[in-house]
Amino acid sequence: MSFDTIIRNGRWFDGTGAPSAVRNIGIRSGHVVAISPEPLDETDCPQVIDATDKWVMPGILDIHTHYDVEVLAGPSLSESLRHGVTTVMLGSCSLSTVHVGGVDAGDLFGRVEAIPRGHVIDVVDSHKTWTDCNGYVTALESLPLGPNLAAFIGHSDMRTAVMGLDRATRKDERPTAAEQSRMEQMLAEALDAGFVGMSSQQLLFDKIDGDTCRSRTLPSTYAKPRELRRLKSLLRRSGRVLQSGPDIQNPFNLVSQLAQSLGLFRSNLKTSLLSAADIKANPYSIAIMGPVARLVNKLGGNFRWQHLPVPFEVYADGIDLVVFEEFGSGAAALHLRDELERNELLRDEEYRRKFRKDYDNKFGVRVWHRDFFDARSSPVPTNPWSANRSAKSGRSGANCTRSTPSWTWCSSTAPRCGGAPRSPTTGRRCSRSWPAIPGSSSGSPTPARTCATWRSTTWDYGCFGTCATPSGRARRSCRSNRPCTGSPASSPTGTASMPVTCASGTAPTW
């Protein structure tokens, strides 16, 4: 039996939670066809990889990305491949580029994902050749892709294309019967074209960029229950997935998101919901998420939390970070596009009093725990006053303020575009048991993300190791079971590194 590739003497992790073992792997036509403790016949095999003291494992599936724009301009998505990710999901959080044009895409993606609006417009307008879902799939398949791709159709994408961004983001506007029918047709076409399902979003601090509808929430947040029910019914009938994020400040919205998965007198709805993160602002919420998911599934639902696999840091260029949208004074500053106007606002004493009041308010459900002692400044070598900054680099924002009275957060932000980079850790710790808990799916494992504010991940080596993988473009066949090899010791040039969970876990059934 001949092979295209043989991986020899690697420590094999099969992804099922079974104990690892040293194995020899035979690959033919992109598929694993042999796993043996004995040496394989290397006759006429063009590639033999010595994986001694390295790990061999299936590629990682990243179930939550916002690569919709980046995949058009840089289809290799090499930052994911470097971390062992071989399949990525597009179209999360109601955002996709299937139907909207460049300007609307810039308004939808720019502020929510911290991608420069002009860049989004240029990329979408210069690459868009499609007018429907089938054309979108064809366009993606024509690209020199790195990882495999799967996609959701974004609810905000459809709503904007049908109603126009202005009407789609007004509380007093509802889609007409014809517009509702058109959105359902778009969703049906997407499902027929092979989309995984639909993504929606109910989180109210994701805001729109641009001038016309600036600071309104995403279009999907304005959808009434009837609109959502009719779209979800298509997902139920077809057995596809709803990916969503609840309005965390409205407990009834979260309950309804859980209840919608139940199959009482109807098919259940496969639901993937953000997010089972151990948030510092709500340290006790993580304890109830597992039992809640198990209860919903026991009652006939098909529900998964999206679990962040590692604690992570977010780099904020001053106030340009989505968590500041949670409270009024932060949203007021981010509403101003002009940096000079924003800096003037940050210098205003009345504004600072409002900011301090919001910052000191620790009550209610929130994502950011509002503690500058848990943030540190980072050096900015291109900044004209970087010598001053480097002296304070690595110190917490609050400690900088304590030792230098003028070093308040607003003061450090105002003098430059964006302000002092900070890196607060929002995820508290990585739970070893979560990957094995029914009702959760590990997502967003790649530390390099399109969104600059999510671009750094603090790897918890108690839960994860880093291993090097052989370079090379991943094939796009989603049926292949391709391994990756690696070593915890190194990540040489031309190879990729990946997180490897040491906890046992079960793969999702859908």
C-alpha cells in the first residue's frame, strides 16, 4: 500500500479524549488511511516526516471568527494555520458580506470588530463579484484558501440588504410582508448553498460605524419576535444552526434564547450561544452555565455554549475598545469619529466626572469589570513621547495614576490618536473541565484575530501546550481527517504552532 505522506513516530492524539500513543500515520489523497504502532511501508512515498518527540493531532476547528473581510484580501489566513486551525467559521454575530456592499459592510464591521471602515469598504468593493449565496460560495472556492471554510449567513447582512441600513436600525420600523419574505428567501438560498445556518446578535453594545447610522446597534437587535420566529423556523425544519449572542442586561432575552432550543411539539433548534467565558465582572456566572446547558438538552433541546478555550488579553488603543460601549460616557466618546473632537471631550472636566461615575458603578451584568489596576500600559515606540511612555510600560493604569497624579486614564488617552495601549485580561481562567462538559463547544482558539482589540491571547500552559506543525497549505475538503504534527519545545520558521488541549473532551454532535 503506497502513501502520499507518512508521519513517523509521532505522539498521536485522536481528538476523542483517548490516551495518546506513539503511532505511524499514513495519508493518501488528503485522508488519513492508516494509523499503526508498527512502521509503515515507505516505498515510493514522496514525503516522510519524522515526528519523533512531536505531537500529531487532527486540525482544530475555529467556530467563531470574523474573517469575512480578511479572507478576501488574504485568503491564506496564515495566522490561523500557524496555530493548527484547519477549519474556520465565517459570518458570526449577524455579520457577513454576502449581500451588503462595501459601504454598508464598513458600517457594520468597522466599529464592532475594530477594523478600519475604509479598509473594509475597499476590500469588499474591490473583490465582490457575487450577488447571491451561490455566487459567494463560488467566489470563495476560487481563492487560494489556507484553511477549510464554513459560514453562517448574517441576520444583519440580510436585514440591511433588504430594508436599507437606516430603516433596519430604527425601533419604529418593521419589515413589510415582502421584505420579510425576501429575508426568508435569502436564508433558504443560503441553506441550499451549504451554509451552516444563520447568525444573529442581540447584544446592545455592538455599535455601527459611519455617519448615517453611527452609534445605533446592529440591525439584528431591532428584529421583533415575529421576524425572528419565522427565520428560526427555517433553521428548525432544515436542521441547521443558529449562532447568537444574548442581550446580557436582559435576563428574559437569555431565557428566551435557551427556551428556543427546546423541541416541544416541534423540531429543536440547534443553538450556539455566546459565551461561556469566566468573566471577571461576573465570577459566579460560569458555575451555572454547565448545569443550564445540561438541563436544556435533557428537556429536548440542542444547545451549546461557545466556550473560550483560554484566558485572553485584549489590547486597547486608548478608548477604542468595544467594552467601553457598555456605559454611556464610553459610548459618547466612541461616537465621535474625529480624534481631535474625541480628545477634547476626554479633557472636559464634566465628561470626566461622568466617566468616573460610570467607571465606579460596579452593579449590574457587564463584561468589563472596570478595574484599571488590572490593565497595564504597553510601549508605543512610534509615539513622539515614547520615552515617557516606556518608563511606565508594564505598569498598571491605576498604579501609573497613583504614582503620577496627572497620569489619569483620560489624560493618557487624550494626547494622541487612540491613546495609551492597555491590555486588560477579561477572561479569568481556563477551566480544564469545560471541553468535556456536554453543552459547550470550544471556539475562538486562534490568538491572531482580524479584530485588533482581540489580537493577543494569554496562553494558559496549564491547559494548553504549543506544538510546531509542518508548513504547507491546508486542503479545503471538509471530509478529510488531516493530522498536524508538533513539538512543545519549538516553533521554527516556516512552521505553525497550535494550542493542544490536555483535557479530555467530546466532539460536538453537530
